[in-house]
Amino acid sequence: MPVTIKDIAQAAGVSPSTVSRALSDHPRISAGTKERVRRLARDMGYTPSILARGLVTRHTATIGVAITTVSDPFLAPLVRGIEAIAHENGYSVFLGNVHRDRERELQVVQSFYERWVSGIIVAGSQIDEGYLDLRDRFPLPIVLFNCRTYPYSVSTDNLIGACQAVAHLVQLGHRRIAYIANQYSYRANLDRLTGYRRVLEESGTSMDPNLVTEGDGTIKSGLKAAGELLALSQPPTAFFCFNDMTAMGVINALRRAGLQVPRDKSVVGFDDLDLARYYNPPLTTVRQPTHQLGQRAIRMLLDLIQGRDDLQPEILPAELVVRETTGPAPTLAQ
Amino acid sequence: MPVTIKDIAQAAGVSPSTVSRALSDHPRISAGTKERVRRLARDMGYTPSILARGLVTRHTATIGVAITTVSDPFLAPLVRGIEAIAHENGYSVFLGNVHRDRERELQVVQSFYERWVSGIIVAGSQIDEGYLDLRDRFPLPIVLFNCRTYPYSVSTDNLIGACQAVAHLVQLGHRRIAYIANQYSYRANLDRLTGYRRVLEESGTSMDPNLVTEGDGTIKSGLKAAGELLALSQPPTAFFCFNDMTAMGVINALRRAGLQVPRDKSVVGFDDLDLARYYNPPLTTVRQPTHQLGQRAIRMLLDLIQGRDDLQPEILPAELVVRETTGPAPTLAQ
DNA sequence: TTGTAGGCGTTATCAT
DNA sequence: ATGATAACGCCTACAA
């Protein structure tokens, strides 16, 4: 039903290959027919079939991006970074929702692969370096975030970022500092936990394992974790959270418990979402270079697509942003 | 390089068509060869090419969803609703980022069309009923949200929702009620504005055009709009916001101005995002049946794909959710 | 400069 | 029950 190259050929009185050449700017074609064919194509409403084209050229000019879930605010600048560079290079970008589920992630990657995308970027993978074992099942370039054990990965410096955050709290006099983790971000979580531990050790503070608690990166989990931590016989005076969402949940829990931030408790997030500066109170947090992360990832992917494989994992710096959720530790007297 | 149906045929000592039949559960094939071929396919790591298949069957089992931007929190349940039903019916769902730009929206729809997706859902269209004119350029099913003037559309009852919100404020004694609009959601915005106007008129309140101001649905725009409204000689005592994000911006502005919510000013949002109940204070807002919106849209799209065209625009009910950002209007004495 | 022929991976229509 | 054959829409040698 839709108009094909043959239809144009017939209308123009030339062969299909001539049409193809006219449309694809082939060098050896007369300016006249080229112009005529192009006008005809436009007038007839011709749209090339990327299916057919991809089948023969083995190039679909498509990038698949697997994301944990739409509306993860962390993703916006990251995806924008990807898109900007992808479009510059003539690629379309499509997103697939994974919902932090390993099975779904495999399905999404598979459905990208079945459609012959040129390459895949996975944000928030539940598989991580497992992709090394999936190379023969999915023989196409795949780039990850925050997985230093995988050769094609772009990360934030989670370790240093965490160190900055916790050092900031220590400097404010806090000694009982909680860490609320994220079980779904295995690698990033590990690095942040390491940073947390390191600073506490270096500051000579005794580590209390009760202060490290599991979360899942959502507001709700921050709320729940904070509730549990507050119920301890010796509750923390400060909360270092895996991300800003968790931090918002914590602040909410504190508010419900009648506590004020930062007077009674301090909270530090991670990410520096757009929302962070507009939360109430504005969040102290560790900024990730999200837009850059996206750009580096797509550059790496394009390199891989072009056949390079001498690439190194990249690590971008994090930066502490002090706002209004951190303050001096309450004195013991209180 | 990847293994094709021919490779399997060769390995199994049968013809390609037999392999195709074995894999697609064709009725006329012996159980033996079917089993043998299937095992071989699995062992050899065969993945069907949806490009090739789609080319001949004209069916790619793919739904394209155009969204304004990843990380619009409003979209999460909506997309989940779409995915749930789509997957049940054997379709894959891919998202394309439009960034509220008309040109980009056309590009995304075009790139879906070039890839022969079975149908398209557009959330937050900048084109709306303009798709009627694009029917010959994109001859495939397209479903929209919140566009009653387009035949294939699913909407929230924005009018009634707005009425509920404003009536709630009026009941609390508010007379100077601002409306902060969203220029990018043309249709939805129009209906909400109408509801706002109607309730004010019915309550005998004189409409002050200065209290209706343009926004773009972001926190930042809420912040800005509230700042301007507060600078009026007679500032409003209540803010009805196009959405929750705007409301959060407003609350932020109020906080910066040293005002308390809901003691000094009342704020109502729209959407009832997950975040709304966790904001500080928890938002009074109008709930949209987001998940259902998605489900209805995909059902409508699947109907269209199957050739039905006797469909009607659908309108789902909205519901006021009263939380902690609305209270009695301050007395004039204050 | 243009046309012809072959093929990309798959399914569908005929035969057998 | 299985095998040839053609076709989907497009590109690309090769030939003219």
C-alpha cells in the first residue's frame, strides 16, 4: 500500500536502481534525473523502509537504550546526552523499559537485537559484566554505566563521590552516620559503600554495621529505612543516601517523626537531580555528570560500531554540592 | 555472521521452509523434525530477524510510544499500562523522546513509521488533531491522549477535575485563586482553564485575569509564576496548578518568600504523582487514572491495528485527593 | 549515466 | 510432511 521505490521508478520512467541512486546521493547520476526523481518521491509521499534497507545494508541506524524505568529523573540528562550525539551521527534512539528486572532486561536486549539495532546502551543493568558471557547470544556492541568490570562502561567516580559526602558529614561533627544502600545498583552501590567505609575508618570512627541498611533507590524505601534507623537505641545523626530519591524519603520520615533538617538530622543524597535544589529543604548531594555520562557512552558505542575495540572503561568525576540538608551534629547534651 | 534459518536447515538436513514451519508451530509438520529443528535452533543460538520477517508478513509486532521526555514522572504508570497489555498481545514497546518539540515529534513518528511499527501512541503531542492531516503521510494507527477533537484519543476528565479542585478552594473560603497554565498541553490546559473559570463564575467570584498565568509544567516555571503572582498588589491566596510539578515550584517560591503552606497560602496540583504524597508538605491534587489511561490507549490502538475504526474518544474520571497543602483562606484581618 | 540481476532473511504458495 | 520458488523493498556489483 505505501509507495515504494518501484512506484517512483515507474512514474519517472526509470529503473528502481536509478531511483535508489537518486535518493541516496550516488555520485554517478545526472543532475536532471536526480532532481526529477527526488521531486517525485516527495510528491508521492515516499518513505524508505528501514526494514528493507537494513536487511541488505545490515545497518539500521538505530540505537537501543535500555532503561530501568521511564520517569527515573536521573535518566533525563543522560538520555539527552545520548540523543544529541546519536542524532548528529544520523542515528535514531529508542528506549526500552526494563523495570529493574533481569528477565525483562534480557527480553528488551533481545528485542533490540532481533530488530538489528546498531548498538545498545544499558542504563541500570541487572546483568552488568554478565554481558561478557552473552557475547555470542547478542553479538553486537553493548555499553553499560557504572560497571568497571566490563570493558565498555562509563562510570561516575562513585568512590570519591561517597568519600566527599561522608567527609563533609564527619567535618560537621557527625559520628553516627547511616548509609542507605540500593540493592539494584550493585556496582555503584559497592563503590559508594566502600567510600563510606573508608572515610569512617580514616576518621577513627567505629563502624556500626547496624547503620548500613538496604534500600532500592525509591522515596518509599528511604522512608522505610529511615524509620527503622530512627528506632535504633542509638539512632544516627546523619544519613548518607544512595540517591536523591532515597534522601527525600528520609527527610519525609524525619518530618513525620517531628524532627527538623538540618537542625536535628543531616541528610546527603547522590545524583543532584533537577528536583534536588527544589526540594524542601534543598538537598545537599553529590552531583553526577549525567549529561556527560550519556555523551561518553554513545561516543564509546559509536566507536564500537565502527569496529574499534581498543577502548577503556571511563570514569568521570563527581562533585559534592552543599545545600540545606546538612548542618552541625547536635551536641551530645541534646 | 549471525545464524540464520538457512544455517539451521543445513545442519538439520532439511529445507529452510521446514525450519520456518518448525519454529512457527505450523500445523503440518512432524513432531520429530519439529523437535529436532527447535533444539538445533536453540543450540546454535538462533534469533529470528524481525526485519526480514516484517518485510514479508508486514507485521513487526512493535508499538512505538512517543513521549515528551524520559523522566516525566507522569509517564511511568501510563507507560506501564501500555506495556502490560502490549506484552500480553505479543508486542514489544519502544519509546521515542520528543522533548515537546513539534519538529522532533514529526521526526520520531517518521522514524517509527520507517521501521514499520504496527502503531503509535503519542503522549503529550504538540500536533494533536493535526494528525488527521498527516494520515496519508503516516498511514498507520495513531492514538493520542487528551485530544477530544481527534477520533482516537483517551483523556482524563480535565474539566471536572479542575472543577473539583477549584470548588475545594472556594469552599475553604478562597476568593483570589490563581491558575498557572501549561502552554505545551494545549487541550488539557484548555479544559482545566474552563473548569477553573466555570467554578469561579458559579461561585459569584469576580474573575481577575491577572491571576491566570502561563507556565510550562516544570518546577521552575511554577517557581517563576508564583514569584510574579506574589508581586501583584493583590496577590492570590490560593494556587491551582496545571500539574504537581508546577505546584512544587509554587510551594518552593512560597517557602522562599517566608510564607507557610497551607497556613498562608493554599496550593492544588494535578496528576497525583507518586511524589505528591511524599512532598513536603504532601500535595493536595487531582488524581489522574494514569495506568488506566495507558491501558485504554493501547487497547484502542490494538483495535485499530486489527482494522476496527468504529471507535470513540474515551474520557476517564479524575478525582480530588485532599492532603496538606490546602487550608482555610487567611481572614482579611491578617 | 543507466539498467539488469542477485541477494539480504523470512514467510507463503504451490507442488510433491 | 516436506521442498522448490517467489516475493517483501531495497541496495549494489556488473554490464551496457
